[in-house]
Amino acid sequence: MVTYKIQMDNRRPKSDGTYAVSIRITYNRQSTTFNTGVFINQEFWLADKSSVSPVHQNCALLNKTITETYLKVQKAVIELEAENDFSFETLKDRINNDKSKPSTTKSTPFKVFAEQLVEDMLSVNQTGNAIVYRTTINRFMAFVGNPKLRMIDVDYKLLESFKRHLLKEGMKQNTISNYFRTLRAIYNKAIKAKLIDRAKYPFLDISVKSERTAKRAIMVDDLRSIVALPLPIKSRKWHARNYFLLSFSLIGASFTDLAYITPNNIKKGRLIYKRRKTGKELNIKLQPYAETIFQYYAGSNTKYLLPVLSPNIKEDTMQAKASIAQWIKTTNKWLSKIVEDCKLECEVTTYVARHSWATTAKRSGFSIELIAEAMGHEHGNRITNIYLDNFDQAVIDEANSKVISLIK
């Protein structure tokens, strides 16, 4: 498998102090680089985004040049892999000699291009998107039954057949919608990479509706039953309830966000962290529930506050994702047993804590706008949100305190 990524080569500065931005290509543990022609000072390079900082006066033009070079390399790599003729020499020949390029709409395999997108995501630790893409690719290719399916073969007729197949299998509407949204994203990336002409776009007449997700919140009385249930300390049910109540008392923090919390995230009695999903920073006053649970697990991990992730696991990798997923699965298993013990007629998972906090807050009279901001969402639409002031932090603290008090 060939991998490639955008980087700044900060080993050899030019006489004016600038560094070259290049595409690093790795194959069989050997690497080479392809120059983008962009040279900038190190202060203007955003390594985490592989792009020129917006503060640079020519950032738009420079980033356009970098992207075009990256797509050029990507296209050449995919073509050569499809032809089983990849080497650094043939790659450079292909990039530097446009006349040697074959007709990509006739030769580019869908699977080769799509799996390269997955590898690109994994190389920058976008494991969530990588998993979504890989699941879709596997399901689609299993239906097609042809690993050499070309990009040009992905047409309206094939996509409609795939949709009918999924419906016959009894797949949920939202899952089908997610598959098609991913397939559409893959096709759009292929268009940008010049692997297929935009005129071939097959999704204009494909209609896949989404269904409104069923509410997952549980009632306050159910929450009180879970809190009051006598459980042996350190038992698996006891730990599962701890994680559930910790999420609830932190305004519905996701299990993934909880897993990544470190002592550095707690400052002066407040938890300050960025949501893994959106990157938005949240600032939450620690209520007694959260403080007690954090204190119990203190020292159980040398890096994180909770004993979910091994300190040696690299963040946001497939290994980290798999570890968190297993913890969620196990926690949900014991939460379901708690529900049985409480004789409740509802489903309780780690994610229910988030829905339940929002629903409890709404039923307590708090506005949707306040609830949205407390949970890290935008309130209103993108236009009206510009004109709305942020709520005072003390107001959000008071709302959370009141919601938690209802389940004691």
C-alpha cells in the first residue's frame, strides 16, 4: 500500500529562511518527496491541518497550489496501483508527463480509490470517518461482487439496485442514508481528483430519505431508580453506573470524551475540554457527583482520569477507537442489567445520559438555546446564532446543578 501526506520539510531552510512544502510518499518502508513549489516560513505552517495559516496574506493561493499538487500525486498513485506498475520512478514519470496518462474514467477501480481515502484518513488519525468509509466500501463491494469495478461503472442503475437490496434486507432507513452519503462523498472526491468527469455524476436522481431518530431519553423517576439501586462497591454494575452518572453530571459528555480526560483538563473545580466530535471547547463546573467519581478513579491510570485507555495507546488511532468501543459495549451490557434490577421498561446506554440531561433540562423550563450551548451545539441557525450572545457561564452552571438535583 502506498501512503502519502502533505508536510513541511523543515530540515533544509532556504537562504531566506523559508521551508519547502512537499508531498511525502511512502512505499515498502521507503520514502520520497514531491515538491509542491510552495515555500513559507515555519510560523505560517499548520502541521495539524497540513495547510498554510489564514494569517498568511497569500494563504488561499498557496493552499490551492498545495491541494492541486496533492490531488495530482493521488491520481497518479491510484492509476499506477491499478496497473500494478507502481514505483517511485514510474510515479515521477506519470506526474511529470501528462501525455503518458491513460483514460482514468475507463481504468480507475472504485475500490482502489476508496480504500486509499481510508488510508489517508488513518494517517491523520481520523479514525471515526475511516471506519464509516470502510464499512460502506465493504458493504457496497460485497453487493457488487466485482473488485475491479471501475469508477465509471458506478451509475444510477447500480446505485438504485444497491438501495433496493438494502431495503430487502430490512436495513434501517438511516443506515441506508449513511451509506449513500458516504458513497456520494467518495464520488465527489474522485471528481476533485480528476478521476471521473463531473458530467458522469450519478447521484442527482438518487433519493434516500432519513428518518427522525427515536428519542433515547428516560424519565426522571427512572433516573432516580438507577441512582438509588443498592450495588456492591467495585462491582461491574457499580462501575457502569458511575460512568453513566458521570456523563449525566457533565451535561451529557460522551464516553469517548470521558475516556480522554486528563488531570490537566481540571482547573479550579472546572472541567475544560474540547469535544472529540466537533472540537468545540466546553467549560463545566464539577458538581459533587462528578468530583466523587473522579476522586475514586484517581491514580487508576498514569495518564487519564478514567481507566479506559492504556497510557501507551496513541490517541485517535484504530486501537484507541476499538478499546473505547469495547468499554462502551461492556458498560452498556451492565447498564441493561441495572435496568432489569430496577424493573424499568426502558433502554439505558451510555448515550442515553446525554439525551436524558437535555430532556430533563427542557422539562425543567430551560430554553432550547441554553441547553444547546451547554451541550456544545449551535443554537438557532447559522445566521441567527451570530446575533445571539453566549449565555453567562453561571447560568449554565445553575442549570446543570438543578438538573442533577432532580435525580437525587
